[in-house]
Amino acid sequence: MKRHEFLRELHKVSANRNYLEIGVNDGRSLTLSRVPSIAIDPAFKVVSELKCDVHLVKATSDDFFARDNPLQHLKGGRHPLRNLRRGRSPIGYWRRTTLDLSFIDGMHLFEFALRDFMNVEKYSDWSSVIVLDDMLPRSVDEAARDRHTNAWTGDVYKITEVLARYRPDLVTVLVDTAPTGQLVVFGADPDNRVLHDKYDEIMAEYKVPDPQKVPEAILERAGAVRPEDLLGARFWRPLTQARNRGLPRSVGWEPLRRAVEQVGVSR
């Protein structure tokens, strides 16, 4: 299954009420959204028709998240009926905005992808779904920091190892999509500061010059699950019901963790 096919189905099974995308490019992935959306790219060149209420942001993701109230577009205004007509919560203006589904496909360098994840997590919750693209490079050349190939993932694959090492509270699932795989993250905790506190330590170890030492497990896609298996898992309906009911982490997370781990965990 190709990555855009997987994303299309992920929109369906997650029943997301909003969507955030980092790295728009020509808009092919953004065309899949039908809910209020925010899309960030300093040089987007959208050529496809968009079918959602979207705020296109021409900025770097770091600059966007440095703004005051960056998710204002998803909140809507003060008028409840107008919010309903636009697919938003009628009382969303007065509530904390939480991202339901986020897709990170920005700059293909490890430090940028890590900061993107950290920024997205601040506005996510245990029931949010965060997807990172290009997690399974097919060669060491494709995974280079200094691009010298047509197809290029950069060294963002390191995110999988870093999250497993520093954030074992999360559940991460590598998905064997074409061409270069994706990582789906469950259990976001906006109050967790480990990655922020350890950022310099992580950079000192993982931000290294080419050639990158890509693990054989990554190149061979060991442990990556079939996208059909993740999409067909039984936990999606309970997840969306718990999210829509506003269940707290203390009630909803452990049952979801156990259910996702039955599908496959990237460690």
C-alpha cells in the first residue's frame, strides 16, 4: 500500500475532527482531508484541489509553533452555530484545542523532524494519532543528511530509536508503506518534558555526519507491520469513542496501549 492510500484510510478509521500537516509540497496528502486543517510549509506549491477548511501557513514549522495561539484556526469563533456549519465544536473557542491527526513530512533532517514531533505533541493528547513519513529508507545513500539521490528520506529514521529510548511511555508502530515507510505514534503526552530536557544530549549523539550508520533492521523493514493490519485493528472504534467522550488519560490510555501493542510495536 502506498503512503497516500494509507493516509486516506487513516483519515477514515481515526474519524479525526481536525488535521495538521507539516510539509505540504504540492498538496497531494492535504487533498485527503475533509475536516478543519492547518498545513505548514515555507514553500508550498499546491496544484491539487483542496476540499477542506484549511489554513495554509507559509512559514517554517518552528516559526509557526512559536506564534501565540497557533491553532486558532481550529478553534473557530465565538458563534456556536457558525462553528457547527464549519465542522467545528460549537464551544471549541472556549476549550483547549487538541490535534486528532497530524502528519509530519517536513525537512528530512533528524533534528527538524524531532522538533516537529515535540511541537505537535504539545497540542496532542493520549488519543491523538501522529504520523511521521520516510521512516524506512531503502539504502544508506537515501538516508544521507546531504542529499545526493533523487529519492531522499534523510536521517529522520532515527526518530524511531530515539522515541523508544527516551519515551517508552509512547507506543510507536512502524508501517511498511511504499515507498519509504511511516511511523505511527500513539499516547502523546503534552506534559512530558523528557525530549525538551534531553534535546542537547540527543543531538550530540544522533546528529552525525555522513555516511549514516543505518541499522539493518531499518533497511530490511524488520518489525514493520502491514498497513492493512494496522488499519483493520479493532482499537480504532474504542479510541474514537473515548476521544469524543473526552475520557482522561488515566482511564483510556492503558486499554489503548495494550490493544495497539497487539498489532506491533517498534522497539
